[in-house]
Amino acid sequence: QVQLVESGGGLVQAGGSLRLSCAASGRSFSVYAMGWFRQTPGKEREFVAHVSISGSSTYYADSVKGRFTISRDNAKKTVYLQMNSLKPEDTAVYSCAAGVWRPNRDYGSGADYDYWGQGTQVTVSS
């Protein structure tokens, strides 16, 4: 299995940027598709972005498309989420997740991931 630890969260003003990192340890990182999710109190967990095992394919929630970029460095066993033009509604706990590849998974929901980090708080002030 794999252990995931997020970092890089914090407080930022609207319009600002943050870069989140998710460091993996344990089993080989390069067998996992990776994703970022976010959650605020009282709401369901929301898909944010996904990157394929090789890093060549990505897709995003409509709410972040054009502002957020997901990437991965398999040599460093790390996945990143670059967040630009942040809005107050982006405030949430952001978690990364790892999913073993399966042919019936599209990695757009939490059910498609097998391992989760603890999360890091992102707060965007207006």
C-alpha cells in the first residue's frame, strides 16, 4: 500500500496562488493514478483533479478548470496541485488520493481511489 502526506495549504487572499504537494511513501508510486479532492463542513467531498499514472492525461472539475493544474513527478513520488486565481469558494480541506488502475474506473469519484491522505486546509479570504 501507499501512504500519502499533503502539504502547502494555508491562508491566501482572493486572486492569489498556492501549490499543494502530496508525498507518497511505501509501494511503488508509479502504479497509481492520483487525484485531488476537497471538502467543506456539511458538504460532500468534491472531485477537483486527476492525473494518470504516466502524467500524460489530466482532467478537472469545471469549477477549477483553467485555474488549477495537477502534475506528478514519479521520481520524487509526489503529485502537485497548482492553484491560481483562488476564490473564497475554493476554501476547503484538500486531500490527495491514489487509485490502483482498473479498466472500469474513470477516477472522477472517491470510490475510484484506494488510499487517502489526511488533508491540508486551504483558506481563501475575500
